[in-house]
Amino acid sequence: MTQAARPFRSVLYIPGSKERALEKAMGLAADAIIFDLEDAVAPDEKPAARKLLTQVLTDWDFGRRARIVRINGFDTEWGHADANAMDEAIARGAKIDAILIPKVNRAADLDAVAEAVPGADLWAMMETCQGMLNAAEIAAHPRLKGMVMGTNDLAKELNSRFRPDRLPMQAGLGLCLLAARAHGLVIVDGVYNAFKDEDGLRAECNQGRDMGFDGKTLIHPAQLEIANAAFAPSEAEIDLARRQIAAFDEVTAQGGGVAVVDGKIVENLHIVTARATLAKAEAIAALAE
């Protein structure tokens, strides 16, 4: 499945040090997993987590889920060892789709990782004020394929308060969305910390979907169902897409260029969106097979 077709509705963080959690992840309904060697792993556990994760990704089957490894930054004592271990694991047959780099401030931050792990795509954590201001430059990096919003760290840098409407975040979220879409990248929203608050999670997922995010990063398996539903095309959207395509095909067959569905104009740009909706629905269905 190509990245363009692959769904990223739910992107679940799993600590790279927790073998039981890693085993459980093989059966979870997550579109993608971020195997975390950074924030979720204590400093004294990092070498063991790195060793465990390389073995897991070499020997275990995670199906069609995208496998993303978040390494430690190269400004730490663990970052280079993480990258080298993942590169060696890929050479031995480990299935690693992307390396996620924390706290990317500028495009140059990606260069050293790109050299260290040539066999995997790169993703960038967008979680600093510098990263927001340099989002377009970062998104243009030739090896970058995805962005992940790190809203907790961004809130810390902004010194902002939590608001359900995420007003303090809107400038940063918007800059990253614009950059990602301009360069054809996947982009997923930040986490929702209150994992037992289903209504709050649902509201934030719906906001992220309305803004244009491909999916949401999650901190607990209990959040999967809500995120998967929020970022999937609804039955009504699928039905409308089919009717738009049928109506437009009929009009163009007769030499016209504009159709009308449900009292609204349908042009070619709407058909591009409609076909993308159906392709996403098909890709989601394929994950369940």
C-alpha cells in the first residue's frame, strides 16, 4: 500500500521498552504505530529498549500497520545509537516504514538522520516555535514524508493555557498543515491527554479532521475507535462522492463541464475530492481484511 493510499487515522504511541505493550499492539486497530524510544522510555532503559525494538521489528508481524520509530534527538547521548541500530535492523530485514525525528527546528536537522538511515522515510515532530516558523522549509526536505504535531511541547514553549478550541495552537497547526499539503506529506494531529474523556477526544478529532489532518496521534488504545471513526469518510460522504462522480460523468459524456447534485454545483475539483474519498474508504476496508 502506498503512503498516498495508506490511512493514518489513528497513530498510536507505544513505548519501545514495554514488551507486553508491543505484543498487544499487533492486534490493535491502529492504522500506524509510533514505536517510541524518546519520551516514553526512561534514560536508564534506553539501551535495552533499542535492542528490544530492533528484535521486535525484525521478528514480529504488525500486518499492514505503518511502523514508525521515534528516535532520540541527535543532541542527546542516545540519538546516533538509535539511528545506527535502526539502519542495521533494516539491513537485516526489519520492517520500518519511517524514522520520526523529535523537535525538528529546521530542514538541516533532518540531514544527519537521512544519512544515518538511508533505508527509511523520515517524519518530523513539529513541536517547537522555531519548527512552526520554519515549517515550509522543513516540509520541502526531499526525504521527508510526514509530520506529527507535538502539541504538548508546543504548548510548553508558547506558555499557553489549555482551551477546548485550541485557539493558542491555531497559528502553528495551520502553518504546518499548509506546509504539509504544499509538499504532499502526511500530517497527523497531536495527542489528547485525557484518555478517559471520550467527548473531549471526539470533539478534538472532529476539529482536526475539519482542519485537514489525516489522523491523530494517540496515547492509549481506548482512543482508537473514536479516532478511526472521526477520520474515516462517513457513509453520507461516500454516498455523496459516488453520486457526484456519476452525475459529473453523465454531464461530461454529453459535452458539459458542470453537474448539479443536491442543488450544488459539481466541477472537476469536486470530483478529485470525491475520488480521494472513495480511495480512502477502500484503503480503510483493506486494512480490515
